[in-house]
Amino acid sequence: MSPLLRGLLKIHRWIAIVFSILFLLVIVSGMVLAFKPVVDAQTTERIAVPTLIKALNAADPAGKAGAVAIAGDASVFSLSGRGRGPSGNFDMQSGTKLSEAGFDLFSFTRRLHENLLIGADWLVTATTIAMVFLIVSGLFFGWRTLRNNATGWHLGLGWLSLPLLALTPVTGLLMAFHLGMPQLPDYTPASRPLPLAEAITIASQHADLSGLSLARNFRAGAVMLTTRTDSGNAQYIVSGSGEFRSMSGPGWVRSLHEGTWAGAWSGILTLISTFPLLGLMGTGLWTWWRRTQQRRARRPAVAGQAHA
């Protein structure tokens, strides 16, 4: 191996070690989120928009919540606070807050996956860049005869599963830099978004929101709404001044990353694509640990020969 490749291999190993915990958090949370299209495909419940608006006004009378997510069975919605806004799970009929037993696994996991629960979007982006770098740099080490050891498994898994392996990290990186994403419609910027209940009211006058799954604060004082339809997800924007705009959809990059392009089947494919990532992480760390132990074991022997 040339000196250049040896240097690249050293960088490859150290990046894998430094980011290992973050890799684990992002990969495992992604595995959980891959089940969401599978669960959604089994859910046919629709919401009554007037009922949701009434419940939202009861749960968030000051209009400070930053996002509302609708449960698959349309019986509960969860609010994420903006500043001092309310957060938690609320009854769809009355808007009363439910006990913590109503923990929303997908909502929690999405926040972990996107910002590690601490608003660290930049750190998740850095982790994704590191993951893509490891995949690309691994190609430079060449194909070797497969051997029945951790190094052989690591190399073989990286080459044989390459298309699946690259699916979620590459699309995640494209999303982070807004590449391949649908072009946003024009709307008038505002200093702050409308209350969620008001934005949903405006959107319901222009589109069918019976499949609404998420409404959240968006860029330039807008609210983005995502609804489930028979042909996939549809997205709309309500500006801070009340303008309604329809979007062309989530785009192929997001659909591939989230596994929503073919319902449950694409969700299963996204789930399968995370297994090679875990396998590479495990075999890579195991190989590094074994080599470290062997190197430490050789040091006393070398020292003994030097004194002999």
C-alpha cells in the first residue's frame, strides 16, 4: 500500500473512532424512523379539521407552539413548544394534556435523529459528512480476496452492500445542503409565523387536510403542512401574512431518505439499508480494537529482545 493510501487509511480509522457514538445514535434513530412508513401504511384514520382546530385553540390559546404532529390513529396530537409554548401530547377531542404515558416514539426519535435533542443540527450534518467520507474513502482501498475474519467481513460488506449502504447517508447529506430538494414557492417573508390553528384554518380552505400529519414553523415566518394522500405526501405553506402556497411534494431526495416513495415497502428497504451501516461500524471498531491489543502485546516482547 502506498504512503498516500496508508495516510488515508489512518484518517479513515480515526474518523470512525471519533464519530462512533454519533454514528450509533444517528443510525439507530434512523432504523426506528424507517418503521414510520410501515406504520402509516396500516393507518387509514382521517381527522376532522374543525375538531383539530378547536382542540389546538384549547391546548395552545396563545398560539406559541412551534409544531403539531398528528398520531396515526387521529386520537392524539403532540405539540412542540416555541419559547414558552406548550409541549406534550393532547387529546384530539378536548385539547386537554395527556399523561406522559402518551409518549410519541417517532416524534422523540425524529428530534434525536435531526438535532440530537439539543438543537445540534450542525453536529448531525458533520456526522453525515463523516459517514459519507468513510464510504467514499473505503473505495480507494481496493477489492481484496474475502477472508473469514473481521477485516474480510468489513471489506466485503462495504463493497457488496454499496448501493444500500450509501442510500441514507448520501440522501441525508443532500438534504442538509438542500440539493435535489423541490423549489420553494414564492411567498412574502414575515417576522413570525401565524399560530398553528390559524395556519391550518387558512390551508383547509384551499386543500383537503383530513390526512394532516404535521404542521410546523418554517422559513421566513411560514408554516409548512404535510398531509398523507393516496399517492403519497402533499405539502403546503401558509406565510406569516396568510398566503397559501402548494408545494410540488417532498422531492425524490427526501422520499428516498425517509422511505416514503412506496409506502411500507420503501420503508422496509430503508430499514434494510441501515444494517450494513451497523455492520461496518461493528466490524471496523472490532478490527481496530484487535489490532490495538495485538500491538500492546508485542511491546513487552520487543522490549525484552532489546534488553537481551
